[in-house]
Amino acid sequence: RFQRRYPELLGALQLAVPQVSAATRLGYRVQAVPLDQATATRLCEALATEKTGCLVVPR
């Protein structure tokens, strides 16, 4: 669903969607791989303009 919402940003990326839980809530974390640091940062900045949270996690 996330790729369909932002096809111009995520369309060509391989996404992993692990399920995560925090306290009493269940959610999903979307991971786009493989990206270098600069590309990941630009992607997060673009998603931020769409009011979507993003965090670059180095491998």
C-alpha cells in the first residue's frame, strides 16, 4: 500500500515490511533497501514534505 501511495518515490525500490509491536499497539515498519546514505536522506526529505515520517538507519 505504501508503494502505491508514493509510486514516484518508492516505485523502483525493494521494500521489506516487518511487523513491530510497542506496548499495546501493533504496527509495521517499512524498510527500503538497498540505499546509500545520501539517497536515503533525500528520500526521507521527500517523504517529510508529504507528512510521512522517515528515519535513516545505517547498516
